[in-house]
Amino acid sequence: MTEFWEEAFKAKKEMWGLEPAKSTFLTNDFFIEHNIKNVLIPGIGYGRNAQIFIDSGMTVTGIEISQTAIDLAHEHFGSELKIYHGSVTEMPFDNKLYDGIFCYGLIYLLDKDERKKLIQSCFNQLTENGFMVFTAITKDAQTYGQGTEISKDRFEMFGGVKIFFYDKETIEEEFGETGLFEVTEVSENYPFYIIKCRKSKEQS
């Protein structure tokens, strides 16, 4: 996967533009409401979803598999944005706890074991009463069922990208034990779920 994303960022640079995703605006409002101060963004890319949190007074740390994307992030958003170079499957990269974690458009690119590990790794790095917010592509996407089926609801398309499509049952199955409390829908380039989890005192 490293090679795929490295080549993609080299070829297409800021392929999604510099404007944060709609889910990011919604998550930023939610984080402000809950007085979140330290945010971890696994799969931060070139940082387009980071600046809004920084502008709201939060400290942002990222994880990114592509060095090219990291270089672009520093070019656009400055060196105060700390980014660990590596795969989210190798978390944790530090021993810090974060009161907010935002994982945009990443989890559905992983296989079942990797998704399970990412969710647990993020949950492990939450403070007591911390929140983690994931976005995941839904089965309502037009691309659902296209390409080559690898396993149930997972397809390879777009020249090698493997995408897992979520429904409410899968969300409950994968996030149910990590403080899941809300699932809403939002329309980005694709229909997404916004999945919110909270770490209770008992789970700390």
C-alpha cells in the first residue's frame, strides 16, 4: 500500500484540493462543543483536514504512509504539524493519549484484521471521555459492487484500490465494543457514515 499512495501523491499532488471535507467541518464543531484540545489524525495525507482543527485552537498530530504527502502537508501547513511517517497498522507511534481522534476516509481501505487493529489502536490512545470519529463509505455508493469482489462487501477497483463498503450492521459489529454511540450519514464525493465513539471511565 505504501508504494500505491506514494505514487498517487507524486502524480496527483493535492488530489482532493485544500478545502476540508464536509465531515471535517462537522467533526470540528463537535470537538469544539466537547472542548477537545489534542487531535490525532491517522492517514492525514497532505493535511487538508488538519488546518480547521488548528484554527480552532487544537493541537494536531498525524500519521501518514506517504513521505510525499507529508512533505506537501509541511509545505502548506507549516512544520508545527507533527506527522509520523508510517502505516496506521503500525500504531501506536507515541505513548500520548488524545482526547480527539479523527479518521477520515481510511478505514475502508483496510482488510478486516487491519480495520479491527486500527479501531482498537485508536481506542487505546483515547483519554478517558475522549472521542474518536471515523468516516466510512456506505453501500449506497454507486461504486458498490463494481470491480473484483475480494470478500463480502470488499471490492478491488480503480487500478488496485481495495474498498470495503459499510452498513449499519457492520458498524455495530466492528465498533460496538469501543464506545459506539452515534452513526449519522453525510454526502461527500460518496455517501459516508460518520461514526462516533466515546471512551468511558470503565473502559479507560
